[in-house]
Amino acid sequence: MASQVPSSPHPAGQPVVAAVVVLAAGQGTRMRSSTPKVLHALGGRSLLGHVLAAAAPLAAGTTVVVVGAGRDQVEAHLRDVAPGALAVVQEQQLGSGHAAEVALAAVPDVEGSVLVLNGDSPLLTTRTLAGLVAAHDAAGSVFTVLTAEVDDPTGLGRIVRDDSGAPRAIVEERDATAEQRAIREVNAGVYVANAGTLRRVLAGIGSANAQGEQYLTDALAPLVEGGAPTAAVLADDPDDVLGCNDRRELAERRRTLNDRVLDDLMRAGVTIVDPQTTWVDVTASAEADAVLQPGTQLLGTTTVASGAVVGPDSTLVDCVVEAGASVVRSHCLGAVVGPEASVGPFSYLRPGTRLGRGSKVGAFVETKNADIGEESKVPHLSYVGDASIGRGANIGAATVVVNYDGVTKHRTTIGDHVRIGSDTMLVAPVTIGDGAYTAAGSVITNDVPPGAMGVARGPQRNVAGWVRRRRPGTPAAEAAAAAERRADAPENDAPPNPGAHDDDEGQQTR
Ligand code: UD1
Ligand code: CA
């Protein structure tokens, strides 16, 4: 959620606004949440973050965010995502008009056009905002409202036009007549206004309405009555203007946003096998000829390069997946999966994991702060934390890098072409030299020099006849007796049961 809103330089020819004002002080009662509404997240940003991102390319000199409900949380979030924005406190939530008034009072020097936006419209695009500003300028308007034609206008302010089609008023649903409620053109909660005009008109707005609030929407009617030039501009895509007042709407906006992101990716050449179950944040990306299998989530700053395959059922947060790599049914945070490397199924890569070219993290493996070199393999059931592994090494099944002594984390270094035997405990800090082996089941507490075999386990002892004496009458005892009878039979010249010897070689798994 902390991905900073891009602050692009002012593009040539783009219309100019002196200030952007985002209204974000409302309680968001309908969310029924202890989190302020504008901080609820979808597609990799908060509601507020999306609004700020859409407005950022307009490169306004000043960005004001009106905060109130949950202001400490909202201010902390702003420091993360938009450090240049000015948070202005609206002590009491007396309505959107009051919020805009408080914002403008905090920047008394601002004059010219001001873009005012609700903080809860995450689907707004820069294109729509720039179009509104351009229309405002072209019409010589002092107050321009963005509108949309929707199938279901329930809950939204209606745009009342006169017989000539000119906007006359914005009427909130609660205050609307039955006739006005039938209007399907609604207020998007996005306005461009001349700063001086808006200051003046807001100062005169009362709260004689169903909610007893000072409505920003009430700015339009008195301007029209006074003969000032105003405009109402219909958005091309009605989806752009949809707000978010409760959890159902949040889910719907999230779906719409995701559809847009996936459409862009598919147009750019990414294969998305099942768009219904694939989720990609606006901040994540994938290159042409990447493949996203069903159940994939690319979150945060994740990037997936050409020819890489992610999924099915994988979640990647802030990861880099390089060309030709594959990640199958795994959960990865802050990891770099190198070219041609493979991960999964069922593995967990934690921050600081870096997989070299052609390396492998197989099934049921957890890694953290781990550099795994080119062509090295950790195929099964292992934990590799705070470690670096050279090239071409093989880490046997059930190896654990014991990195934590209960107080401090320590590092483990494993050289090139090392063979770690299955079920080795590498008690950090420890270094395994290039080309060394460890014996299966060893607890390695001392360094193993290059080319040596580290053995650290008890010698095997077979207690003959134990099952016959201690577990008489069990299927095991019967099986053992049968084996002994076969071995004793004169016609049977098979060798006796092997395995009674102890060797010092580590078993490898591949
Ligand atoms: C508002 C509009 C409505 C429009 C709809 C579009 C008003 C009166 N109504 O209705 O015409 O169709 O948006 O989504 O504006 N806020 C403050 N301080 C306050 C009150 C609100 O900062 O005292 C902020 C909220 O955080 C929110 C925005 O203003 O971001 C709009 O408030 P909200 O209560 O969501 O208005 P709606 O009922 O959705
Ligand atoms: Ca709203």
C-alpha cells in the first residue's frame, strides 16, 4: 500500500490547474470499519491513492487533502504515498462544501482553476480529469461539474438541466423530488472551479437539507442564478466516476479496476488464462509473452518478464520474475527469481531471496535472505535462511539452515558444487567450502573445508533379534521370522540381510 503516487512532470499542452483539492475527511460510515474509508485498498493503492495518482499528471502547484475522520492514519498514509501533499484538517465533518471551504482557506494564495475531487472514486483516470479541465477552460466556465449517465443512480446527486440543456442545479437524492429522482445523469463528485468564485459561493452555502450538511453540490445553483458561466461535462466512460461507499461497492470497484489492468496486459501480449481469478495491482507489470495461470496474484511492484510462467495459484508481492522463469503454487514476498529459475509447487520465498539463473527451489521449501547461485538446487522440504549458496550446489531434502540461536541470526555460506546430504542441519554461522559434501543426517556445527566430507552423526548399531524378544507376536516379528527361515533354508543361497554396515557417505536427493 505504500507505493508512492507517481509525480510526473507537467506534460506539454496538458491543461493547467493551480491546485487539486481531495475531500477525504468523511467518516465512511457505510463501510462499517475502524479504518477510514479512503484508506481501504484495491488494486495496490488506497481509494485516496488512486485519486491522487489520477490527478498527479496534471502537476498542480498545490495538492490539498482534507482530513478529519481517522486523520492520524490518513496523514501517515499521505506521508508515504504523497509526501508533497498538504493535509488540512476539517475538525467537524459538516459536509463536502464545508470541506472544500476549509481546504481553500488553508491555501489563501491559490487563484485560477482548482480541481476538487471526492476521495472515494478510485476509477478516475487522468484522461477524464484532463478532459474536464479542458472543457472548463474552453467554455470559459467558473464552475464545471463532471457527470455520468448511469443505469442505477440510487444514492447519487442528480444533474438538473434546464430546457436548453444547461445545468441548473445538483440535487442530492434525499432532497430530490420524484421527478428529479428519475434523472439518470449524476454528479461524479469531481469539479473544476475558479478559486475566487468557489471561495465566495461556498461562504454563502447553508445546510438546510435532509442531512443538515453544507453541500459542495449547492455551489452550482446560486452561480447559475447569478448568471455566471457554468458547465456540466459528461464522462466518456461512466465507470470512471463510480464512488465507493460500502464493502459491496469496494468489491465492485476492485473488479472493474482489475479488468482494466488485465485488458491492458492482454493487449500488450500477456497470456492470462483465467481473468476471473487473476489479480494484478496497478503498480505491477508483466511483459509480452509472460503467462499468468489461473489463481495468480501479482501485487505491489511485482514484474514478470517475457516467457516466464506464474501460477496456477501463486501470489507474488514486490517480486521480480525474470525471463523464462516459472513459479508454481507458491507464495513469494520481495524475492528475485532469476532467468530460467523455477519455484514450487508449494514453496514460500520471503524477502531477500535471490535465485540465480537456472536455479531451483522445489516443493515445500522456505527461503529468506538467501542467495541461491546459478544452477543450484534446493529441491524439497528445506529451510534456507540468511544464507548464500554458490553455483551448481545441491541441497538434499529436509536440510535446515539453523540461522537463529534464539537471540541473533547468523549467516551460512555454502560454496560452489557443494553436495549437502539429506537432513543436514547447518548450524550457523558455518561455511561449507567449494566442492565439499556433508553426510545425510549430520548436524554441522563446524566449517567443512573445500572438498571434504563433513560427517556429524552417531554411528549405526543394529541390535540383533530385538523385535523377536521385545515385540513378539506382532506382524513385524512374523515378517522377521519368515525372513530368517528363508535365509536358513539350505536351497536358498541369497546373501544375508545387508545394511548392517556403517558408511560415511551422505545420501543425495535430486
Ligand atoms: C457525493 C455528492 C453526490 C455525488 C457523489 C458521487 C455531496 C453532497 N454529494 O455524495 O452528489 O453524486 O458524491 O460519488 O457532495 N467529505 C469530507 N468532509 C465532509 C463530508 C464529506 O471531506 O464533511 C468527503 C468524503 O470523505 C468523500 C467526499 O467528501 O470523499 C464525498 O462525501 P460522501 O459522504 O461520500 O458523499 P456522497 O454521499 O457519496
Ligand atoms: Ca461517496
